[in-house]
Amino acid sequence: MATLPRLRLKQGREKSLRRRHPWVFSGAVEGLDGEPNSGATVEIVAAGGERLGYAAYSPASQIRARVWSFEPGEGIDAAFFRRRLARAIESRRRLELLEPGGACRLVFSESDGLPGLIVDRYADYLVCQLLSAGAESWRSTIVELLAELCSPRGIYERSEGGGRHKEGLASRRGVLAGAEPPREVEVVAGNLRVVVDIANGQKTGAYLDQQRNRERVAAHGRNAEVLDAFSYTGGFAIVCLRAGAKTATLVDSSAEALALAERETAANGVRDGCRFVVANVFDELRSMRQSGAQFDLVVLDPPKFVHSADQVNSGSRGYKDINMLGLALVRPGGVLATFSCSGHVDAALFQKIVAGAAVDAGRSAQILERLAQPADHPIATEFPEADYLKGLILRVH
Ligand code: SAH
């Protein structure tokens, strides 16, 4: 192997790497031997000379390097990416998530040993997010390998958002290989037909992380009047209606999301039971409370309120407010299903916030079930940052 540029750490800053945490922060860097380009592979070396692993260099980011491999001597080349991608795909196959027509997350970044790479599968199409300098610099290798390993009809890129910006990379969207996906791809996810707009939908087109949780929530859907707040295309509402709910009210601030929701509810044969409300959930729930509206099942699935550690307090207030509003709309004896996808708000804090909201709303609530992210969004034990989704199903008196 040719000698790699070396990234030397300050004294004592090798501890997290010894525990196989894959991030090297800029403040831990003592110096650099060589002149690596953005995304190039560097060897990480402790102050005492210990060789720690091979990482992608990212000069623009606070996360100055992300480790690809801790194995001594492992080359970072196409064969390495083939091994990692094959391992991730095999894991989903064993979870029986690769059935034709289905959808799942095939690659989940650090948790699959591929920092900055997300790959979602929607039936015959793959959608990639290359969110780090390292993933960006290996893009053609990654795309070729995905084409070979998965034989999709097309591979599309949705590399957008703040993460890419922090790596000094511009947003990119478009076809990477094969055919352009149709405007809407219909996939089967458990009990649900999901209508996915790969090019223009949120994230890579759908929220795959809630697939299993929708079924858990729908267990409380029979004969219910359901409020699906932050509905996106109505995944929760649809599964509840199919489980015997009477009606569902979908609230989302995105008119495009609710337009997709109309088609998705129709594809699932439940459009008649639905009301679609384009509104800010905070405002809409407040006015529902004022008018005395009540529901048997309220779902709150807001976007990420907390993006960094310094937003935990303000974000917690947001969660508390929305949960107080949601609780007020639950008919006595009904159910609240409430979620947070902010990694900085852990499950214990989230439970405290919801408990506080119940006290302030004057309601007593019991946790019936705790929910988390599904198996195709695994949490590598050395990378707790991957643990982001939590939810509670509560009986509300
Ligand atoms: N429950 C959905 C996923 C929700 S993602 C599912 O199961 O697929 C969060 C949604 O909240 C997005 O669709 C976004 O458009 C919407 N949103 C964000 N802020 C909002 C606000 N203040 N009021 C209403 N909707 C909002």
C-alpha cells in the first residue's frame, strides 16, 4: 500500500478512536503530514505513534476525518466498499426486507461502517445521499457497486441539506445511473402502499423509519377518530384506517405532502375517511382545542426540533408545547402516540418532557409502549449518535 498522508492527533485525543468511535474533531488534530484532498484517505496516528485507522479527510468540516476502517493494513479501495456494501445489503436480506416491490434503508451511514452514505431502496430504484467528503470522493465506485450488487432499474441522488453544507459540498440531485425514476413510485411497505416522489419528496422520498411504528400505533386504531399531526403523506393515518379507524384528519404545513397523501390514501382505498388540512400544526391544534375537538387517537410526529446540543432547551419547549396541545385533544381513555427524531433528545429526556406536558395539561397518562427506530436503521454500539428516533404510545385519562 502506498504511504498515506498522516493525520496526527493531540496527546490524549485517541481515546474515542480506541473505542472505535469514527469521528475525529478538528480540535483533536495536532497536524497533518502530506496534503490530502477533500475526501482522500488519511491514516490516523496517536501522539505516541500508535496507528489507529484509515479515515476520509474533510478539511471544511468540524468533523475533520471519519474513519472507514480500524483494521490494521485494510486498504480503502473498491474492494473495501464492496465488502461494506455487501454486508449492509445482506443484513437487510436476512431481515427479509428485500422482497420485490418493497422499501427499506439499505445503508445507514456510520452504523453500517460507511460514514456519510445513506441508501434507501424503493422497489426497483435506489436513492443515495452522499453527505460527507469521503462518500463524495468515492461516488463513482459506490454507484457502480450498488448497480452491480442490487441491479436496480435506476439510482438517484438526493444529496441535500445541512450535513453536506458543513462538509463544504454543494447540494446535488439527479440520476446517478440507469433510468430516471417515474414521478411517483408505488412501493409496498407492510400493510401500506406508499406513493414516493423520489425527485421532490422530503428526505429521499419517504420516512422509512416509521414503517414498523405505524403498525404498532394502528393497533389502537379500531373505530377511532384519528388525528395525524405532521402527517407528511399520511402513513400513520392510512395504516390506522386500514386497521378499522373511522376517520382521519391529516395536518401538515406542506401542500405538496398532502397532495401526495391524497393519492396515497386513494391507493390504499381509504381516501373517503380522510380530511386534509394544510396548516401549521401548532396553530391548527390550538384552534381545535378552542373549538372543543376530540380524537380517540392522536399521532404527533414532528420534524427534528433539536439540531445541536445548544438547542436542547428550546427544542424541549417545542416538544412540550406540541405534546400539551396533543394531549388536550385526546378523548378520555384514548391514545397519544408521540415521537421525536432529535438525536440530542434521548429517550429518557423525551419521556420527562411528555410527563411534564401531561402534568401541565392536567391529564394522567400511562406509557403502553416505547418505540424506536427499526432494524434497517441500526445503531452501531460504538456510535450512539445513530440513535435518534423514539416514541411513546400512551393511554390518556
Ligand atoms: N408522520 C410522517 C412523517 C412526518 S415528517 C410519516 O409517517 O411519514 C414531519 C412532517 O412535518 C413533514 O411532512 C413536514 O412538512 C411537516 N411539518 C414541519 N413543521 C410543521 C409545522 N410547524 N406544522 C405542520 N407541519 C409541519
